[in-house]
Amino acid sequence: MMTTLMRRFSMAAATLIAFTAAPALAQLSVDVTGEIESNLKIAVPTLPAQQEVSTPAGSSSELGRKIAEVIASDLKGSGLFDPSGPGGLSPVGFSEVTFPQYEKWGAWQALVQGFVRTTGGEADITVGCYLYDVALKQELTRQGYVVAPRDWRRAAHKCADAIYARLSGESPFFDSRIAYIAESGPKGNRTKRLAIMDSDGANHRFITNGQSIALTPRFSPDYKSIVYVSYLGSRVRIYVYDIGTGKQRLVTESNNPTFAPRWSPDGRNILFSMAVAGNTDIYRVSVNGGTPVRLTNTPGIDVGGSYSPDGRQIVFESDRSGGQQIYVMNADGSGQRRISHGGGRYATPEWSPRGDLIAFTKLSGGFKIAVMTPTGDNERILTNGWQDEQPSWSPNGRVLQFFRTTAGRQGTSQVWQVDLTGVNERRIPTPLSGSDPAWGPLLP
């Protein structure tokens, strides 16, 4: 007997209603921990419409095709699946959605079917999403979402998330957003604007106008805000931008170089680095402002604090030993200890949301993205570009985002992703050059 669970997801832009069936016992799964010899083949035909009506986002049949395209693209981008469709696949009738004709899909291991239902106009659309094991002829999971027409992409990402989670056993990450710095102009005089976009580069928009330089954005744990640094003349400011209202407020400002703000896991405090009289240290300040508290106090440069998920520790980089290395300290600044001991230099550390790894930039014959455990063990290099730097974790801790700069005076920077195997790299399209990417949490 099928059990039905009702959950409600809400945000300013959309309301999503999800219904989930208990998964059937089946063997289909993928391994996310190592190299995959052959990706799991999934058919993703166009989602049929119950009836042909028009919406501000296109007709119901057009939405069915576009949603299937996004689902297939998300699954392909994960590096775990080999999706086909929706182009070139046989159409699916509305009545087939819950009663698949498995004989049609013998060339694939899994089948994604669904539907689009709406009364047209501004009315909400309902998107159904079903995953089937073709060989065993079993339903693995089903999801349904009710969204405004303008938010159809969120329903597609949610469907891809459900498929990814069911087949990999991992938490989802497609329905999330990215903040980054959009760059334009000559290399020595760049205009740098804060921008946000979906995890696949869609729904792009600029937040700042470029009159001041924006740097190093990070999403708040509740996803409602973005903290970033703004340079205008000699004044350096840390702002918190409210995504819902579009307003921003000042947290702290100084004439001293200030950079790399990072949220505490509870959203109450912000770490940042500031250079005073030739010495750079890490400070903590309340998200509501006030007097910053200095956490490090050693000769040299201490930069890039990032909290552990439980908020008890902070990882940072320091050159106190003569070269850039990674250190860990307690949240109050006590117990500072070095954890990196390999060759080369280490920079921009960031703690995984799972707590099991620390990502960083490895400077050794170039700039590379790498990971290690919080004790400094099992160091692994994931990329081998000319200049890869500034890693940021996906919400599930399985994928890293970074920016890659090409060589030469005309070199440009682009946003890239790589999974923990180091095999699946892909570039995220942006309208301008991009740097300092920051992956936000899963959307509510």
C-alpha cells in the first residue's frame, strides 16, 4: 500500500508542495565515491501536459519539454548519469506516466516520466515526477510540485534532486543558487559586481552596479542574505544584502584593507580578515555590527577563516611559519595549530558542510583545488588548471565550485565545478568573467 507524505516548501518567489511515495525495493544505484566506469543510463522524455493551455512561461507542452531538458542537464552535470532526452525520444501519453510501457525503454536502466497540469494564465502549475527501474519494472520514487509558472525551473531542479538522492543515497544540491563576482574591463582595472544565479547558471542577475568594487560574497546559513566586501575609495565596508527585500545594511567599515567575510553556522557572527599596521589578523563581529573581536595575534598574515559545521572550530591560512599553511583554532581563537605539512603553499581553506573535509587552494607548480581531512591527512588534488582557486562547497558536500583563470595578459576567469573524484569538471556559463564563487544552501 502506498503512503503519501505532504511537505510544504515556501519562499518569497514560490510555494512548492511535495508528495513522496515510499521507495520500492530495487537495485539501481550509483557510487559517488570513486571513478565510474559507465554512467547509469536514464531516459528523460518530455513531460506530457494534461491539456494544452498557455502560461506566462509558455504553453503547457513547452513547459513539459523545458522541464525535461533541465532534469536531463542536471543529471548529466552531476557526472554520475548518462541521460537521453527529451529530444529524439518517443512521446509519452498522459495515461502512461503512472503505467510505463517498459518495453519501449529497454535501452536504458532508468526512466523518468512526469506530467504538467495547469488551467493556464497566471494559475499555478503542477509538475509530477516519477522514477522507474526499467529492468525490474518498479517505481523507485515520485515527487510532485505546485509552483508559479515563472518558477518552473525550480520544479525541474527538485525533480532532478529527487532522482539524484534516490540513486546515489546522497543529499540533493541542484535546487540551490550561486553568488559570485562578475568581472569586466581590462585586467588591471576590472569592474567587479556582485551577481547571483541558479546552480546551473540560469536566472542570472546583477546585485550591485559596479560603482564600487565587490568581493568575496557568501550566503547566510538561512539563505536570506549575502555578506560581501565593498571597496569605494579608501573606505572598505562589509555589507549584508537581503535577498528578499533587495536592501543592504552596513556591518563594519574601516580604512584598513578588509576581506574574506564568512558567516558563523548560526548566522549571528561574521568572520573577516583585516590588515592593521602591516599585520593581518582574523576578527569576529556581530552580524548587527559593533566592535570587532580579534581572534589571532601573531606576526604575519592570518586570512580566510571558515567555521566547522558545528561552529566550534575555525580553519584559516597563515604565513607565521614562513609560508602559507593551513591552521585550525577554537571558535574563541584559542588552541591554534597547524594541520598542513605537505610541499608547496596552502590558501583559502573552507570547511565542508559535512564536516569531513577541508577544501583549499594548493600552490605548487600552479594553483589547484585540493581537499584534506580536518587533521591534515589524506590530501588529494582534484584539479590541474593553470590557476584554479577559491573553492566553495555544494550544499551536500560532494561538489566544489571554484574559479579558473586562463594564462596571459588577456586571461579571463570563469566559474567551474568539480566533484570529489576529481573526474567530473564542468564550466558554469556566466555572461561576464567570474570569480569568487560561493555556493548557497539548498533552497527552502
